[in-house]
Amino acid sequence: MRPAQAIHNWQMDQKTEPNMPEQKPQYVSAFRTLLRYIRPHLVSFGLVFLFTVIAILSDLLQPYLMKIAIDDNLIVGHNDYRGLLLICAAYFALSATSFLFTYLQNNLLQRVGQSIVGLIRKQLFSHILRQSMRYFDRMSSGSLITHISSDTEALNQFFNQVLLSLFRDGLTLILIVVLMFHLNVQLALYCLVLLPIIMIIAIAFRSFMRTTYQLARTRLSRMVAFVAENLAGMNLVQAFHQQRQQEQHFNERNGLYFQANIREIRTNVLFGRTFDVLSNLSIAFVTWAGGKAVLNENLEFGVLYAFITYIRQFFQPINTITQQWNTLQSATVAISRIWTVFDSEPDVRDPKKAPSGWDEENIRGRIEFDRISFAYEPDVPVIRHLQLTIEPGEMIGVVGTTGAGKSSLISLLCRFYDVQEGAVRIDGVDVRHIPQASLHRIIGLVQQDPYLYSGSIIDNVRLFDDSVSREEVIAACEFVGASTVIQKLANGYDTKLSERGSGLSSGERQLISFARIIVFKPKVLILDEASANLDSQTEQLIQNALHAVSRNRTTIVIAHRLSTIQQADRILVMSKGEIAEEGTHEQLIEAGGHYSQLYENSK
């Protein structure tokens, strides 16, 4: 179907990216899989690591400079102003270097991280677009939106927060320990005794923090879902005067989320303050032990000053790394969920090459359903051994009760699904042997509830395909009678529509969808309940357009309103996946069967 192909080109370049995993990834952890995307950026990550080392050293050497100024100048009584000026200049240079390389490190890491996340988001959306209809039957739209938005955002936080913390805070810890041992081995060993205590506190808080974090996220999701549900059904809420009751329900959910948020904040504050207390106790202990050594002249005062400064800096990265645990967990889960989507393969796949002799431009439009059987679920057949041939240019009407298999028949022709038995052929070629892009260009589908995108009316008619001129769009709209409606709008054809075309009636949206068909000139036209929501006046416009559009074009019309198909060359009455009756309107009325009953009931 050409409209679908146009949307395909507008929304996403469908070419496989060079870095995209083509097979099911084999990995022990989610992050091993992520290495597939990180590997092309190893040079950039190497530069980030180098910049981080320079920035950290610039920070950590500043207390060491103060130690030199105190021990080698001030304490010994040297009035070396030139030396002090040099130390001050070096201190300033280190501060500037730290600022510069921290800036470069952050920007480069964010650039690389955003590139990776952007590529994954693009490939994820592209992969979802290539899935078969059966996949969307299994997956809710909410889950897919979560994968594209929330899960990729969690991955983004991994680069923004977790990876940066591992680089910066991990190196800071290592270099602080090295410098403390360089200054005084005994005091450094005293400080290392604190590590088991820190680990015990971190492990104890980790589980509690995870629980509070998950509780807050769960309650937020429930509150958002409640709001979305009420916004979608606002007409029902107001019609039954449920505002007060729904407001009360919302306040309850909002209160629960508030409590969970307070609990999460309280936990984070308690965790951070615990580390602050431990840090202050450590400083007090180092001051006591080091001060005693200074008084006994076993330790220089400058060394003690530098040591106390490093102890202050020692706890901050530990605190930061521990607080990133929840983000790390969220990123791990998100990566696993993203790769679950990547693992899914479409049920309907293109053939390796187009069938020999296939000429898309010279399609006659002969359709054959050759003894087909189909079921959405095993052992629950929807269509049973159906045999049907539609000649080129013939107009076929299809009627039947809900669940009779009418729309399933159309889905098989469009190859949204594949048959379990038999074959669907166009001009003698099995649709499974025709590339989907080619198949969808020759089949035009107008559904009961036409979908309009955010954009101008011009863009909605040509579906963002710039190869279709403005003049062609206007001519198509005039042909179906939509121009009268469009010209009444504030900006005419340039009027911006919101999502789903709110502000237009069902009939007006349907007219625009008919104009799409005329613009893209398909060889086969399918109308799936296209007139179900139209008023009598608009239906007459559609009827006039339909007769003109269907001329010399194979047309299948599924209809509840029998007036839509009375002029069809043939009418099929479907029941339980089979053709129960077949003939013209007059023949079926005369037969006095199921169609006749439907006709009498519709009067």
C-alpha cells in the first residue's frame, strides 16, 4: 500500500544500521550486549578516561600543594614569598585544569552516550515498525511506548549518571588511597579499617532503597494510568457527574505517591547523613591520631592537613556510587527489556527476491483466495477452506455478522497475517512471494476509523510524501468532495491538525482518507466499514467518489450499511469464516436468505 510506504519513509529510515545486532544476542549480562554499541566509541571512551584522570589529579594535587606550602615554608619559618607565589600559581593552574578537563570529560561522555542511546532508540522504533500484526496483538501499545521512552531514558541515565560516577568516583577513590599511603602508611591503614563498615552500611541500605524506589515508581505509574484513563473517558465522567468521585480517587492515589516519595527522600537523606556522621567520626579519629603524632614530632602538620582533606573527599564518591545503585538496576532491567524487543522476529517476512515476471505497474488486479484457512489462535479457526476469485475491475461487497471473518479476509490480502493453509494470489502470484513494500503500493485500504497525524491537511493527504505535489492533493480533495469542508477551515489546506484529527467529524476524516487513496492510485481498493460512521449527506459524497474511484479498479467493500454495496457486481455473505451466500443485490433479495433478512432489518 503506497500510503503505508510513504509513512514508512517519513517516520524512519528503514535501512539496517551497521551496528545493529542482526541475530539474537548471546550475553551473560545486559551490559555485555551494550558493548556491541560501545565498541565503535572505544577511542572516545579512552579520551573520557584520560580527561577524567587529569581532572581528578588536578583536584587531588591541590591539598598536596598546601602540604608543601605548610611544611616547607610556613612551619619552618622560610619567608620565601616567591615560592608561595609559585605554589599559588600552581594551585590556580590546577583549578583551571580541573575545570577544563571536567568540562571536556562531561561533554564528550554525554555526546557518546547520547549517540548510543539515540541509535538504540532509532533502531528500536525501526524494529517495531517491521513487526507483523500478530506482534501488536500480543503487545500493548503502552508497553511499546515504555520501551521507546522510559527504557531508553533509563539507558540514558546510565551514561549520564552511572557510567560517569564509575569513571570519576571510582578513580577518585583509588587515587585518594594511593595519595594517603604516600603521605603516611599508618594513618592510611587506620582509614582502610572503615571500608568493611562502609560496605555493611551500603549493603543494608541498598535493599531498603530499592524497595522504596520501586514503591514510588509503581505508585506513580498507577496515578499516571488513572489520569490517562479519565482524560480518555472525560465525556463519560462529565455525563454521569463523576467529577467529585474521580477527584477523590485521584487524591487517594496522589496521597499514596506522596507518601512513597517522602519515604524515598527520607531513606536517601538517612543514607547520606549516615555517611556524613561516619565521615566526621573518621576526621575526628584522624585528627586525634595525627595530632598526637604531630605533637610527638612524628608527623608533619602539612601531612595531617592533607590527610584530613583527603578523608573528607574519600566519603563523597562512595556515597555517590552507592546512590547510583537504583539507577544501575533500572538501566539493567531496561536493557534486558529492550533486547527482548530486539529478539522478536516478524511472522511475516519478505521473500529474498521478487517473483520472476512481476511487474508492479501492469497489475490487472485479479485476486484469488485458494482454499485458505486461517486462525489467530490455534484450534480456533476464523476462515475455513474459503475459495473465492475476484476478476480485475470487479466490485465485490462483503457483509456478515461480527466475527464472520470479513476483516480477516482483508488482512490476509494485505498480508498483515499469513494463511495457515491455501494461498492468496494477485494476478496468479502468491502474496507471500511479493515484497511487502510492493504489495502495499498496489493495495489501498480505507478503514472505519481513519488515522490522521499531527500536521497539515496537505501532509495528511499525501502522508508526508514530498513527491506528491500540492496540486495533486487539492485535486484529490476536490474529487471526493472534501474541498468544501477544508476551505471553511481557518488556514484551508495548511490547517494544522492535532493527533487523530480532533476538530474534524468522522465523515470529514473519512473524506481525507479517501483523498489519500486517489492521490496514491492503488490497483486494488479495499474499504473496511468505511461508511459506518458517516451521516447520510457525507455517505452520498463517499458513494459518488467510490463509483468514480472504483472504475477499472478491483474493489472490495466491507459494509454494515447495505446501501453502500447495492450496486456492487457481486455481494458475498460470510458466516463463520465461510461464504454462505453469493450474488447481486437483486439475486440475494430474491433468494430470501440471510442477506434478505439483513436488508429487511436495515430498512
